[in-house]
Amino acid sequence: MAFKALRNWNRFYSMVNNETFRATTYKLRYVGAGLVATSVVVYSTKESNVHAAQPELNLKHFMAEPITSVEHLKKHRNDMKTKMELLIMKIQADFVKSLESLEEDDTRFKIDRWSRKEGGGGITCVMQDGQVFEKAGVNISVVTGTLPPSAVQQMRARGKQMDEGSLPFFAAGVSAVIHPRNPMVPTIHFNYRYFEVTNKDGSTQWWFGGGTDLTPYYLNEEDATHFHRTLQQACDKHDPTYYSKFKKWCDDYFHIPHRGERRGVGGIFFDDLDTPSQQEAYKFVESCAHAVIPSYIPLVEKHKNDGYGYAERQWQLLRRGRYVEFNLIYDRGTKFGLYTPGARYESILMSLPLTARWEYMHEPKPDSREGKLIDVLKNPRNWLDIKA
């Protein structure tokens, strides 16, 4: 069954990517599958009419079949919903393959394509127990449905011009959290998303949000500067004020009030972005998403073989405890997901590490390496010496 699934999946891909068949419609029975190490994960079985997509859709590069039908994506390729779905699928595939290339054995991501009965679905890619990455999750979701009145009211309170009551919505996003095994390698998180709500008169309200941030366990100033410089360069392509503004927003957002600490050394964060135009906002998000790999992968390559001992590992687990506290208590995206009807909790909670630790009244010595990190978390730095 598994090998038959893989053959049919390859056959499907070859047809939708072959220019010879671009004008032909095929009726075929296929089983979508993702290859994981030496096994096949089967995620759906259905009979479907498939219109071959033109080569620029590049379906072979994706981790699984798109959530929206290929025929619809091809027909509506200039629609922002289509553009965003194709972008997040490419970002997911690029990042997954970059991470897999750093593993020294055959550890690979498990690919889980899922559907949501209320509308849409997602592709969750998770790696666990690798030599380099203890846990890594890279998720995309493309969902449709109806926002309950309470959610609409929250958005209206943020200045959205939306009707009262329940409203149909579309949301597409990519999110990733990488927990490395070596404490000298930092954790990275990124999320880029597009949201669209349709009012009762058919008008739409749309916006983008997202960001990328770094959480080291041991402070390396050179690494932090490289990370921020890469994000600044992505921002400056579109607006020279973006980096400073979104860097401060990131420091403020990833704050753990009951600890008086930031979660990490920051990055950029923004939400409700609906200017200067839809296309220009999309291009900015695209630049930021493509900056993830050059901002992070060099840091992994630099430190993945660094030496460490029991004490460093215990400190890493304590800092992961802080990560868990922020995600479950304060993170707006996590809370929104958990309260969304039909939410897929496994995908929402993929950001949590495999292991974490809490110690009663633990305080590192101020002059220790651990203490130096805490000082930066309590007092965010201007890593690029940019004047406000």
C-alpha cells in the first residue's frame, strides 16, 4: 500500500509539473504521501479531477500537496490568498530541507497533512530526537471558516473596520520553532501570516503579521548582531523605519512580565500591517520570510559541534521552561489557536520543547555566563547601534 501510494503521488506530481499536460484534465485516484526516512506517511485518499498546474507552481518542491486545490490555485494565481499559500509552502519546504541537511544521520521530518472540517487544513512537519535538533517544527495552515462574535469584537477593538456578529474569514500562515540539542545553538521562532475577513456587504478587511526572533541559552554578541543585521537588511528594502520600529515591538511583545525578562534577544515583530498597499505589504513579508535561513543556519553550523557539559544542559532546560511559560500564558497566536473552533492542538503545541525544567528560586551568579544572558534579557540591547 505504501509503495503504491508513493508511485501514485509521483505520478500526480509529474503530471501537474509537466508542460506537455498543462491543458489536460486527468481523473485519477491518488493517495497523498510524504516520504519520511524509509517509511511513507499516508494522509488522504480520494478521487479527484486534477487540472495540471503550470510549471511555475513548482509542486515538487513542496512538502505535500497544497491545501487548496491545484486547479483553484492556477485559476486564481493573482489572488492574495493564492500568493500567500504558495509563499508559505515554499518557505516551509526551504527551511525543512535546510534543517535536514544539517543532521548527520538519516533523521528526517515527519510530514503530516491534515484537514479541518470547518474548512482548510495544514501541513505539519516535525523532527524529534535528531543529533542536531532535539525538536523542530515547521507548520503551515490555510484555513477558512466563520469567526465567532467574540473574535470579531476583539478585532474591532484593534481598529478593524468590520461588521458585528459572525463573519467569514481566511487565514494562511507559516510558523516554526526550532529547539537544538546543543545549548550553544540558539532557538529560533518565526511566523508570517495573512488574514482576510469578509463583511456582510462583500467588502474585505485584510492584514499581514509576523516576525522572527532568537532565543539563545548562552549569549554570543557576534551571533546576535548577525541575526539582527540580516533582518534589518530585509526590512530596509521596503522602509528604513521598519527595523527599529518592529525591533522594539518584538522586545515588548516577547516579554514575560512575571519574570521581568524578555524571552530572548529579540528580532522583529509586527501585526495588523495593511499599508502601503496589499502587494507592497506582501513583498515585505516575503523578504522577511526569505531572511530566516541566512539569519539562522550559519549560527547552527558555527555552534552545533561546540562542547558543553551537564551544567550547560541544565541551564538550557531552565531557559526552555521560560519559553513554555511565555507560549502558554502570553502568546496571542497560541491563545487564538486554542480558542478557534476546529483547532488542531497538536500543531498549535508543536512549539513546545521535548523537555524543560523548573527549579525553585533559581538565580545565576551575576558575573557568570548565565548571568550575562539574564542581564540582556532584562535590558534589551540595540544590537546595531541604530539611533532611535
